Amino acid sequence: MLTGAEYIASLDDGRATYFEGRHVPDLMQEQAFAVPARAIAAGYDRHYSASPDATNPLVVAPRSVEELRHRADVVHTMDLALAVTYGSLMTLLTAAPRMSGVDPIYRERLAAYVDDATRRDIRIAECITDAKGNRTLPPSQQDDPDAYVRVVERRRDGVVIRGAKLHISAASLVHDLMVMPTKAMKPGEEDYAITCAVPVNTPGVRIINTTFHPRTDDVRHFPVSSQRSMPDGFVVFDDVFVPEERVFLDGETANATVFAHALGLWERLGGVTAMVTQADQLVGLAQLIAEANGLARVPHVRDKIDEMLIHATLVRAGLEAALANAHCTPEGYFYPDELYTNVAKYQGAAQFHLMVRHLHDIAGGAVLTSPTLGDLENPETGKYVEKYMRTGADGTAEDRMRLFHAIRDLTADALGGWHLVTNLQSGGGLFAQRIVARKHYDMERAKDLGRAAAGLPT
Amino acid sequence: MLTGAEYIASLDDGRATYFEGRHVPDLMQEQAFAVPARAIAAGYDRHYSASPDATNPLVVAPRSVEELRHRADVVHTMDLALAVTYGSLMTLLTAAPRMSGVDPIYRERLAAYVDDATRRDIRIAECITDAKGNRTLPPSQQDDPDAYVRVVERRRDGVVIRGAKLHISAASLVHDLMVMPTKAMKPGEEDYAITCAVPVNTPGVRIINTTFHPRTDDVRHFPVSSQRSMPDGFVVFDDVFVPEERVFLDGETANATVFAHALGLWERLGGVTAMVTQADQLVGLAQLIAEANGLARVPHVRDKIDEMLIHATLVRAGLEAALANAHCTPEGYFYPDELYTNVAKYQGAAQFHLMVRHLHDIAGGAVLTSPTLGDLENPETGKYVEKYMRTGADGTAEDRMRLFHAIRDLTADALGGWHLVTNLQSGGGLFAQRIVARKHYDMERAKDLGRAAAGLPT
Amino acid sequence: MLTGAEYIASLDDGRATYFEGRHVPDLMQEQAFAVPARAIAAGYDRHYSASPDATNPLVVAPRSVEELRHRADVVHTMDLALAVTYGSLMTLLTAAPRMSGVDPIYRERLAAYVDDATRRDIRIAECITDAKGNRTLPPSQQDDPDAYVRVVERRRDGVVIRGAKLHISAASLVHDLMVMPTKAMKPGEEDYAITCAVPVNTPGVRIINTTFHPRTDDVRHFPVSSQRSMPDGFVVFDDVFVPEERVFLDGETANATVFAHALGLWERLGGVTAMVTQADQLVGLAQLIAEANGLARVPHVRDKIDEMLIHATLVRAGLEAALANAHCTPEGYFYPDELYTNVAKYQGAAQFHLMVRHLHDIAGGAVLTSPTLGDLENPETGKYVEKYMRTGADGTAEDRMRLFHAIRDLTADALGGWHLVTNLQSGGGLFAQRIVARKHYDMERAKDLGRAAAGLPT
Amino acid sequence: MLTGAEYIASLDDGRATYFEGRHVPDLMQEQAFAVPARAIAAGYDRHYSASPDATNPLVVAPRSVEELRHRADVVHTMDLALAVTYGSLMTLLTAAPRMSGVDPIYRERLAAYVDDATRRDIRIAECITDAKGNRTLPPSQQDDPDAYVRVVERRRDGVVIRGAKLHISAASLVHDLMVMPTKAMKPGEEDYAITCAVPVNTPGVRIINTTFHPRTDDVRHFPVSSQRSMPDGFVVFDDVFVPEERVFLDGETANATVFAHALGLWERLGGVTAMVTQADQLVGLAQLIAEANGLARVPHVRDKIDEMLIHATLVRAGLEAALANAHCTPEGYFYPDELYTNVAKYQGAAQFHLMVRHLHDIAGGAVLTSPTLGDLENPETGKYVEKYMRTGADGTAEDRMRLFHAIRDLTADALGGWHLVTNLQSGGGLFAQRIVARKHYDMERAKDLGRAAAGLPT
């Protein structure tokens, strides 16, 4: 296993990373990368064992409902890179037995890769969404054939790929990029049916980053984003060589969706567990700021908090149902029920904006206009900030200001915007989640209930 | 146990039942009572055993999560009177151990009553909602002290009660009325803290009924309400004597809510299981009518059906979570988690109107204007009905008409209105369910999540 | 002009009307027809003038915004047959100048027909929705070519039509049926491009009715539906001859939608004015029952009423905007703005179910279970009904019962179901209204605002 | 009148302004102040006239519906300081005739102040929301009597005030602060019934600012917030002297709400006009990005855009209705109808979050992860950005990136958060708008409609 320091050192491997028009030669010199890198390093240290055979116990496939539930409980305590690595490895384990009619070598390579990645204790990002070009056309009919990542050359010992993968969280801070097709491929689109693992520092890989990391000197009024930011990568593969032992699918179009569906499941499970915690967190902030404002007993405030906690519990119910109705692969790995997982993800995403509205409605304009801790410390303004941000309710002026800062940071600033978009888009937009829900819903049973009501034969 | 015929015979016991201004001396002579009575009788026959010690296996308290789940699965196959009886008995079993600081005789009477009722195989209705008078005043301050049911006289061998209980489904068709306080009582309101079981034919009991049973001669275009109607009773207790062995609480105000809370739990569980099935039924009807209309592949129709099936699954997830997180009384009886049960009930009730809108939007105006089967059989009109109600899609004109009839009956006629109101009001309106959800939600945990985000000590 | 008695007499003209499998030889012998016929007769008497040149001033095209507004104000005071007649005539006047590239004889016939109908003071129903058969196929490709009304024979002096029109309110109680194409027609579908006026008693016309008229003997607990019901007709044209002077379009496919669009506009305007009044009525009922229940000051009740009155006012704002931005035909007839009319109709329909939910949530279960006035009058039950339906708040037990009856009748029984469906479906379902809104919205202006924000040239 | 340069010079008047813990001695040295100051200066130059008697024609009270509509049309083209100044002056003109039972000197001072302010061409900010302390207590019962701004000393020639006003847009960039009570005051709270105009640079005034102005060097991917930011002020009055001619209310508690109600009206009108334009802008961005993504014809995308344009039109209908039903002060100044204004504001605020969700759902993850223009210009990354951000649909990669930047800036970053909160909170939260709507709604008419339906006397 790696220590945090070893992880930090591992990033200095020549990876080509860019940010706002600049090359970033040393990630640790730039707050937007150094802060999340240190968070990942802390994750390494937390699970480190010096034993030579040790592996991270969190990155092991669950073999019972209880283990699956345990993962769901702890995943939100992991740093994002570890969480994504867990999802990537589970994706591979879930996908392997679903591949059919392919050379058994792929399963052997997958097993070897999972084993090796676990032992080397690396971090892995999932690379799925392509650039896509003209979305009404399939990959093979695009003006630019590289709109979807594809194999441009097959060599004796591996393949060369070209294209781009978008919206890749943590891409600049992991070791491996797990590339897989974003959608079903048809005969004739063999070059696009490619799944493989690419080290970030492979020649030809370039990552253009965006981030919600705060840009002020004093980041204390960004209490969450200053601690838990993570850059998103626009990952370019410009004729990148991948050795054959890292290729898990190449050309078998009928199996193109196997990885995406498996990933979708784990990503939506991750999304749901994150949203469940997030929903409870918003409830807590709403209650705390209502109390700090002295308004916790006002009926319309209580009503809004009630709606928030009902929402939070309903999404959690979806997670509970997905776990209680978990399924098992032939190898004995447990994964959550897809219908419940999707439905919970859909509800969480669809209602999130309304929950934010409730929180803003309860909290008031000081979400935006609360002075900073710097203003509280400035002798020319501090006594006024103290005097007028107090309410006489429990808690100090500073406590109340910190709550406003947290609410703004989480819901009404750069990180807030990131949540609004990613809650919707992770695992596909609302429409994608409808499609999956429809696919797994037992419509024949529902139709029989309808026929029975109508007096028609079932 | 009773046979269906014995049940029918048992109704001829002098009960005082009224309907639309008339006394109903013989329930079996009036369709609105005879039809549901025969449905209840069929339920008796289904479970009948001639063995002298036999009892109905469905009316036994669950002793494991699996048994609890089994009850949830079968409760919607029971006739309403049996389902209500099950809820009543579970209420008593759940309430008994929650009573505190009272004479142990109550628990003994409860146990004896449950045992006796089970052996005699009777049906029991729950009587909770009082007339309430001026709702801003407590029972003891009403102009009319009878606005809430109360004890007006205590005799050596029992009590005399007066008041009215409203919205009592099946009151005219059961054997016993289970009377209990509808809310918390304070010291000084001892007379209102009364729980007892009253046979329907006790002198002084009068029941004024309403019903959604269809009033046409040809009821075939009311395929559900003509088969599964159930009268609701406005039950008056005009100085009714209750012998002491049927009195389960009398004056212990601190325990007044024990029965209502237990009932609320089982009523909401019953409501949730009914709503889960109902939601799937509406999905099925939407899909069937979309297919019959030839519109099942139209995107906006699919979108609406998707929203309906997501809703149905989300409410079901609430039920699943309530069962998976079931709790156990000291006696070993399992009951569902209250938070999840309430939240599922809330969501099901709050969104039901929207689901009805989706169904109506998909089905079209023929929900209202489809001719009847009589019009199809009339030689002067039948060939036109056949010709113009066909669509060329799968299914005959008659099939399609039957679907329209079922949709109208279930969602756009008297039974539909009954569903709109009772989905909201059973177990209390939306506000009541918010209160219960708030009470059971772990707010401290949520506040800790909020504090952690704000950098405040947890 | 006709008196009410003359109108009643005019119905005895041999029209072929059917109801629940029976022929109805004398409409006045059947409550479901006699009651609305008498309401229409009362409308005749209200506007009657013995002057030989008199015409109904309400059935004259508005020539200013003020006149248009006046019509919007009074249309909901008209009986439905008069309102529909007004809409039909306005449709013809709006459509006439929009016809292009057609024989001018059509406009002359339209003008003559409007003039004659006005002078003869007849009532006219709009017949638009066809049976439609397989909805994914156009009229010309149906298995049954009669799935849309079509011309089956052209004679020297007129045409013969065949087909059916569905959902025709008041069809059995008017004099003329205004037939028009329900959608755009293409070259090759000339036979389906037919607009004409057909007297109801023409041989070959048959009408199969449905109704929400109550079926009890004592209809007092159906206070609205027992007074204001109106049958809907399923109108069959079995080779019906239409003389040429009553044919307003025959074969000019490019003009097929002119009438439907004009009708849609007036129907949606009628729908909006009805919904505005209906929304205010529901607010009023919510407030009255909250007061009668003694709950008008409870915060969550006030919140719901507030949401209802905001909804009512918002829909009214749409109507106000449609009137304030009215347009004018070349002939000087004013008609409301289509975008605002549609948007108001959409909002009114989309939110109606939620408003019903609020009303039911406020009112409580007695919407369903309130005893009838007959129970109040029955000496065996009346004193109890009086005692327990009073609340001590303003108003008698009877007042409160009447409010419950009105709420059930309007929102939770047969008429309520009719409102749920027709609010959505009149003028097309929600999707149809989206299409119209999209068509009239100034998207280029919106895009320019978007481009300006993005720094792109506008 | 002032030129832009004169305005810029006027800011150097010793005002005490603070930002993130620092004093800001020269506003023009700090982008977050200099950018909006230059925008205000541009507004001066746009309307400048050298004529000595000239005044800004936009800051004149409307004397007809047409003039009122014109103001509504142009207000969103004004810079925020000019818009707020217009609202402030209209507030004073609307409030003056509503004051009753007070010394006529107030009206004279108001008229003189409006005249002087107009001639001097100054900018004025509205200072209404107090610190409020314990919100469940009135001003006079707070621990800290300064929780609401109050008069602490009355001198022969004026008053001395103390307290703080929160959420004051543009406070640091205007000339005068218009202080007024935020709520009704009772007898005994005379010191809190204070309305007056305070120059920003008066000794004792301190302003602590917050802003959504972007903090990057290259602000091109913040296309809106980098151009149109405006700091919000936390304004402290530490024993500030106000000469008597600038005092418009002092102690007349019965008139305390006159100014707040008038301000609320104009602020909500301003809010509605802003939201109407904003809603159309979001529609335009949704359509443009759908086209750029090649998805404009996908049904679920069109559905979402349809919902957005229906929303935009509905809010606009509220504005249209408010203008079409404008009222007139005794002096002949026109102001919009309060009921329609409030209802439009409510709808716009309540649905804004959902519209943002639709936009994010349509646009996709590149809202967050689109590279910057700097990345496009960087030779190491530019060709990849160009290659993979193109879609083959109309428009260049750069156009598409600019659209993503605008969407993120407006809805998913600091400015987006500002909109989420201020749309709700300006003019009070949703609850405040319900109260106003309820107050102006004609409930008696609605109740009469309800009574008529129930057969009760009206």
C-alpha cells in the first residue's frame, strides 16, 4: 500500500495537465490541485498498512447484503478519488460475468488488473462520456470519426486510441484512466467498442481541468469547497498506445454496453448515497439556520423543513430498498437493485433544486450578504458585525455567519452550481434515468392489475 | 370460524343503519350494502375451516420481518372488512405494551378480547375520528361536551358513552366498533380518555351511511365500484352501555394517544400497501390505454408513463424500507418503521392527483364519453360503437371501452373522488403525516452534518 | 328569436338519441336531458325579444377590446349551449378571413350561415374530434377509411358524409352540428377536408350520450350537477346528406386546419374563462369550509388557500394579458392573443389537480361522509346530524353539510371527474397546448437575449 | 446632470467601505467596485444632457398606463443603480399621498427631496431590511435596542440614528441611502418609525460589502458577472446625524408601513420585469445550447423548453395584467396592480429553480467542464478543444463554449447562486408574497361563488 507521501510523490510522473490556458507543471504548486491531492493523501494514510500483503479493505467487492450496506454507509466518508476507484473496480467485477461470446482472455485480464490495481493501491478514474460530435448521428457516421474514442491502430502488442472523454472527475489526480464505450455500438463500429486502462502519464494523454475551488486568499467563507474540491478533466487521447494486457474489450460491439451499464449502476448507487447524505445535510443546515434566525417555530418554516426531511427520507428509502433487494453475480458479488437505485437517483436529482429553494427561503438574504470572518476580525468593522449578526437566539454571531457561509458555499456559489448540475447529470440526465427505470419496471404485472380492474383476462 | 352464509345471517341482528334519509331494515335488500356484504362473505368462505380451533391465519400478529412482509403482500387481496379487522387487532397488540402506569387489568382484557375476537372470527371497524365541534378548542371546552366521544356515566359493571365517530368504513357491515380517543387528552379530560369495543347492534348505536356504489341498473361500466364498494359510516353513540370487560382505557389521559398512534401506524401501513398496488394499477391502465389508443410509443406519452412508474416504485421503496427496518414489540410482534411508513404514505397521497392527471392526459376524453356495453349491445348503435371505438391497435373495441370504463370508475367518477379524498385523509391529512415524519426523523444527526459543513463543533 | 318553450318544442324533431343502451324518444322524459334542456330554455327566455329583427346581443362578434372583455365576463353566466354557440359562430368569423386560395363562395356561405343562424336563434355544437382509428396513421391510410369523417359522395346539390365525432357536449340538445377537420390534411386527403353544418335531426345522424347527471331520487346533495349537467355526445354520421349552402370547405386540404385553429382559440378562451371562475370558486369553497370547520386561521390551512388564490389569480392574469393584447381580423373582429390564452389554459389545466388536492386536504373526510339533507330531515337521525355536524363556528350544520356536498359534487364525484378530464382535454391535452404555445412564442427574441449574455452577435 | 466622469469623481468623498476584512480606500482600484462603477458611469453618459434644467427622463413618475408600461420595458436596460434610484423615487411619490394624520411638512420635504435628487442627478439605494435580532420579538423588546434602526437622539435641527440595514445592493456606489422602517411599528416604538435620506459619506456610515464579481484574471468565461456585477452592502449607522429636511417620518408609528408597502410594490415590479427578461433569456439559452448540442428536435428536450417558455410567458402575463390594471395616486402617478404584481413575482420566484433544472438537464455536464477561451488559445490544447467541442451542428466550438460559460455564469456559479437567492428574497421571501397576495385578493367574491355552488345565500 502507499502512504500519503508516496501518493503525492507519484503525481510527479510527467502527466500533461492544463488549467485556464496554462500548463500546470507541478500540481502541488496550485491550490486547486494541491488541496484535493492532500485530501487523497490523507485517505491513503487513513487506510495504510505496512504489511506487504495489505490491501485497502474498502476496495473489495461485497459478498453479502450486509457488506454492500457497509460500503454504502462508508462511501461518503471516502475521499472522491477512493470512492471513484471503488466504483471503477466494482464496475469491472460486475461487468466481467456479463460479457458473453467473447474471448475468455478478457476476463482473465480483468481479474489480473483488479488484483494488480488493488495490490498497487492505485487510484482510478472512470472515463465514459465522449465528445459525441453530432448527437443525432452514430459514431461511425460523424464528420470527425474521433468524436467517440476509437482504436486507430492495432499492433501486435496492443492498440492505439484517439478521442476525448469529458467530465472526468479527478482525472489529473489518479493513476489510471478506465476508458469504456459510452453507448451501444453496432456492427461496423468495432473500432469504437474499446475498453482499456490507461496510465495518466502515457504520452498523448492531455487533461484540461475546470474546478470550483475558491479563488480568494482567505477561503474560510468557503468552508466546504476550500476543503473538498476536485478538478474535473477534459481528457484527450492523441494516439495513445495501450498494451494488450490492459485491453478488456476491443471490437466486440455486442458487449459494448456491458461496462457502461455496470458503471451506471455503481455510479448511480454512489450518486444516491451521496444525495442521501447531502439531503440530510441540507435538512440540518435548514434547521440550524432557522434556529439561529430565531424562526424555527414559525409554521411556514417548519413546513419547509418538513418537506425537506420527507424528501431526504424518501431518497434514503430508495437506497434502503435497493440494498434490501440486492442481487448477486455468479461470482458471489452483491450489487444493489437497479430499479430502486435509479428511482432514488431520479427523485434525488429531480427534487434537489426545490430543496435548495426551501433552504434559501428559510435562510434569507444573508446567505449572500453575510460578512466574512475577515470582516469580523477587522477592528474597524468587527464590533458591528458581531453586534448585528447576533440574534439573541442560541449561538454566536460567528456561528451564524459560518452557517450562512456553508449554505452559500454548498448551494449558492461555484460548488453549489456544481451540485445542481452534477446531481442531474451524473449517471446521465433525468431522461437517461427514466429509460433505465422503465427497462427494469415490471410492466406486465402492472398491466395485469389494470386488466383485472377492467374485467379483462390477465 | 364463520362461513359466508353465517356472516350474512349475523348481520340480521337489529343494527340501526340509515342511508339517504331512510332506515335500512334489511341490508341485503339494498345493493349498496348487499354487494359489499357478499364480498365479505366470500372472504369468510375463502379462509373457512371447519376445525373447531381454527382461526384465520391472516389475523395473527407477525413474528418476523418475513411474516410482516407477507401480510403486506396479501393485505390488498383481503376484503376491506378483513383488512380493517387485521389493522384493528394489530393496533391492540401494538398498543398494549405501550400503555404505562395503568392498571394491568387493561392488558389482560386486551389479550382476552383479541383472543375471543379471533376465535369468534368477527369483523371489527376502527372508530377514531370524532365530530370535534370547534376545532380550536379542546374536548373539555366545547359548547357541546359530546363533540368528542365521552363517558357520561360509570356503573358498577361498565360505562355509558355518548358522542359520534365519523368516516368509519364498513361500520354497518362489521360486528364490533373499536372506539378510541382521536388525540391527546389532558388532566381534566378523563371522560374523553375512553377505549372500548362496542357491538354494532348495541342499543343507542346508529349508523348513517354514504357510499360510492353505482346507482345505475346496468353497472358494467362501473367495473370496480360495482364489485368493491364499501359504505362509510357516521356512527352515533347515544348513551351506549359498554360492559367492563370491553373497556381498555377509561380515564388515564396520559395513555390517550397510545391507541391512536398504534392505529395510525397500521392504518398508514395499510394505506401504503394499498397505494403501492393502486399506483402500479394506474401505471398498467396508462400503458394499456396508450397501447389501445395506438400511442404507446409517442414520446410525451412514454414520459408520462415513466413518471407514473417512477412514482409507483418510489412509494414501493418506502414500503420496502419500512419493512426492512421493522421493529419489534417486547412481546415479539413486528411492526413497520414509522418514519418510512409515513414518508411513503405522504408521497403517495401528495402525488396521487398528479398521477391521475397523467392518466387522464394519456387516455383522452373517451374516459368520460366512451359508450356503455349496453350501447354496444343495442342493435341500433352497436355496429357504430364497434366501428368507431376500434383503433386498429391490438384489442377489440370492447376491450378499449372496458379500459375507459375502468379508468373513469377508478379516477373520474364517484369511486375516483373517494380515492382522491381518502388517499389524503386516511391516517390524517398531509399535515398530520408531516408531524409524524418530523417526530421520527433523526434531526440531531442531520444537524451534525450541517455543523460539520459549517466548521462548527458537532 | 325563440322563447324557451319554443326551444323545448324544437327538440321534438325526430332526432336519434341514445343513452346507456336505450333509444330516448322523448328527451323531456329523462332527467339527464330534461334538466339541461330546461336550463337552455331559461337562457332563451333571458335574452328573448319579441321584436322581429332582434338577435341575441351576446352572439355578436366583438369589435373592440372592451367588447371582447365583456364577452369574457359574461360567457360563464351563459348556459353551455349558448356559450358553445357563441364559440362556434366566433370560430366561423375568425376562420373566414384566414382561408386562402379558395373559392370565394365559401366566405359568402359562411356569412350567410352566421347571419341565418343568428336570426333563427339556433344553438350549435362544435364537432371536431374524430374517432381517429390508428393514431399513428393519417386518415388516408387507415384500415377503415371512415376513422375520420369524410365525403363519401358528391352530388350536384351537396355532399354525403360518413364518420363519427366524439366528445360533443350538448350534441343532443342543439339544432346544428358544426363539423370540421380535426387536423391538417395532405394532398390525397381531399375527402377529409370537409367543414359543414348538419341539423341534428338529419337522417343518418345518431347520438350516443354519456352524462354526469346524478341518478338519485333526492338530488339535493348534488347541488351543482343536478342543476348544470350537460350530456356529451358520440355523434355518428351514417351517410348524411349536407346541402351545398351548408358546406364551407370541401377538398381544399391546405385550408383544413383553419377552422380547427380558430375553434381551438375560442375553445381555449372559453376554457380559460371557465377555469378562472372555477379557480375562484374553489378558493371560495376552501375558505368557507375552513371557516365552517373552525380552521381558517391555522397556518397550514392558510398556506394552502394562499396557493389556491395565487393560482386563481395567475390564470386570470393570463386571461387579462390575452385580452389586453387582443388582435383584430381584417373585418374588425377582435380575438384574444393566442399565446397568452394557451399559456393560461395550460397552467389552469396542469395545476387543477393540485388545487383539488388542496381543497380536499383542507376540507377533510366529510367531503365524502357528510350525511344528506334527507338524513337531516329524518326524525330518527336528524337531531344527531344537527348535533354532530355543527362546529360552533359561524354557520349551521346544514350550511356546513351543503358546503361538503358542493365540494364533493364539484371535485370528488361524477361531475368532479368530468372537470378533471375536460380541463385537461378541452382544446387538446397538455401536449397540444405546448405545441400551440411554442408556435406563438417569440423564440428569436429569446435567443437574442441568450446570445447577448454569451457575448455572441445577435 | 452628471457625466460619467463626474459620477466617478463623486465617489471619492470619504465613504467608509470594506471588503473581506479590508478597508477599500479607492473603489476604482478594486475590480469588484470599479467595474460596476464604470457601468453606472456609462448609464450617466447615456442620458446626459448639458442643458442646465435637464433631468433624466427615466426618473420621472409615469402619468399614464402607457408611460408605466414604457418604464417596465426599459427598466431592465438601465444599470442597477439607476433602476434602484427610479424605484426609490417612485416609492417616495407613491408613499407621500398614503401618509395620513401626519404633519404636512413631511410631504413638502418629500417633494423637495425628489425634486432636488432629480436635479442633482444622484443615485439612491433603498435601505429597508434591519438586522432584526430575535425575530420573534418586536423592536422594542430586543436585548439590543439597536437591532432595528432607531433614533437615539433628537436635536433641534435633526435626528441621530443607530442600527444596521442589510442586503443593500449598490450601497457603496450610490450617493444617498434611503432609510425606512421594515415593518409595522406599535405605540411605544416611535423611535423605530424613522424614514430619512442619508448621504453615503456621512460620518458614522460604514458599508461591508459582498459580491459575486469573478476573481480570476481572465474573466472571459464569466461573460455576465464580469460585466454586470454589483456589490451588496451591510450598512452600519453608528450614531449618524440626519438634518431635518431629510427626515420624512419620525415617530408616527401608524405610518411606519407606508414606505415599506410602497417600496415593496416597486421592488416587486422591478423584480417581475427582471424575472420576465431573465426567464426569456433562459429559454433562449436552452434553445441555443440544444441547437449547439444537436438535440433541439429531441422530444424530451423540446418538452423542457416548452415548459420554460410557458413559464416565461406566464410570468409575463402577470406583468401585463399588473400594467393593464394599473392604479393612479391622487397626484396622477400610475402604479401597477399589487395583486397581479405579487402573484407574478411569486410564480417567477417559486418556479425559477425548476427552470434552472430544465436548463441544466438540457445543456449537460459541459456547463461545468467546458474549457476556457484561454484553453482554446493555448497552442498545446487549442486544437483539441476546437476538435472536441465542435458538434457538427451550426456554430463553432467557441460559440458553444461561450454558451456553456454563460449558462454556468448565470445559473451554476456565484452569480447563479445570487439569482437563486435574490429571486426568492427580493421583496421578501415566498411567505411575504403570499401575505400580500392574500391581502389584495377579493375573497368575498370568491366566497360568493362558493356559496352559490352550495346553494347558500350570497
